[in-house]
Amino acid sequence: MCRSSKIPFLILAFCSVVLAFGQPETEVFLADLNIGAEAILDSSPLNISNNPGYDNQPSFLEDGTLLYARTRNGQTDIARYNLKEGTTSWISNTPGGSEYSPLKIPGREAVSAIRLDTTGLQRLYAYPLQGGAPTLLVEGLKIGYHLWVDPELLVCTILVEDRMDLVVVNFKDGSNHTYQKDVGRSLSTIPGSEEISYTSNQNGKRILKSMDPRTGDNKIISVLPEGVQDICWLTGEIVICGSENQLLRYNTNKGDSWFAQYTLDNQKASISRLAYDENQGKLAMVIEMER
């Protein structure tokens, strides 16, 4: 993973605008996690992707496997990593496009993912876990990131001009409603709650908020540390994020400041996206670092 080795791309959050940036070389790491321990990780992070290019956006399935977007032949497809066997298989094979942000669809043996075609078309598709042709899930909306509330309710960020807006899509009645403009890429369920969390861009700061996706009622949780875009809930009260080579922790009940609870040995490493599997006590981390 080397910052100086980059491939041209259109940043997913703003793929409608041609930008002069590169897609970072990132890897997916896995570690044991003990929520109550002072040192938040019980094991050294293990590189489970170990693959040149963009390996990113992990999410856990309930069967002991991990999904993520993995580079293959210049594109990204949906990879599935078996934690017990240490093996990787593929769910998608799309030479004419790339998949991002794979998530299990509730109540279906399928995964949803954003597909960015080489033609520039960007849509949300469903991919059967056992293989087969993908199917379009949402017509007409250019979705940047998404989160399932239940089989009939989808929270997503929609690309609008040079920003993203927070939209809830209701499959039951076919409606979609915009609840907030200019939001970030992090969407998460809050454990033990019917609310979700998202980030809002306000006055040069990124604000972590909670929202009831059925009513749109929201409240502020915390101002995120400078430069942080992604968070991960461990419990309904404890949330973590990556800031450079550190994992920071915040307790919503105490209202304390964010504080470092784990530091990677590599000072040039940068932690971004995170995913936590409570049943297995595993934390997936996306890390970019200079070699």
C-alpha cells in the first residue's frame, strides 16, 4: 500500500465530476477486538487482502465471512473472505464496471453494491450470493453510499451537483425523501436502536448525527476529529474511528473527548473505514500506508 502508486479514477462520492485525483492503494486488515480492554485490539492486524490496488469497504455477513471491494484486472469486484478458512472467493465479475460498498440485503440471499460502469452510469444493484445476473434495485438515483434499515427501507446518499444528500428510499410505497443536504459518506446502524447515524458537513466541520429513518428526526452526537470521515459503532454507546495511525474511541453516555485507544506500529499508516462483527469479536480495518 503506497500513496505514491495510484491509478486514475473518478472518486465514487463525486463520480459525475472529473477530478484530478488518484485512487489510493489500500488493504483490508482483520484483528481480534475486546471492547472492555484498555488496548482495544487483542491481536496484531492481519492483512487479509494483500492485493495491489484498491481493496476497501468491508462489511461482515452473519455466516463468518467478510465482503469487500477488491481490485481485479483494473476493476473492483465483490470479494468474500472466509475468516475460518482464510480463503477468498468472488461474488461479482463485471469487466465493464466496478462494484463498491457491498452489503447484505436483509431477508434475501443477495448482496447490494454500487456499480460504476465504464460508461459513467452509477446504480445500485443486487448480486445473488450463489451467483447469477445482478438486478437493478433503485431506478434513476445516482447513489454514492447506502445502508439497509430493513428489506423495505434504504438510507442512502445521492449525488447532487458537487455534494451528497441524505435520502430514504421506501420500496413499499415507491417513495424517496431527502432529509438533509451536504452529508458525508459514513452511514451506520446504531446497535440496540432503531436509529442510524450519518455525518453532516457544517461550517467546515464534520458532525456525527443520529436519525430516525422513518421520521427524519435527528440529533447531534459529536463533532468528529479533524480529517475523519468514517466511524464504526461497537455498542449503542461506544463508537470508534481511525485518525491517521490511531484508533480513537468515544462514549456517547460520558460525552468525553475522542481519545486514542490503539496505535499502529507504522507511523505512516492511515486507518479509514471500519467494520465490526460482535459475534466473532472481529474488527476489519482499511489501512493505507507508505512502504
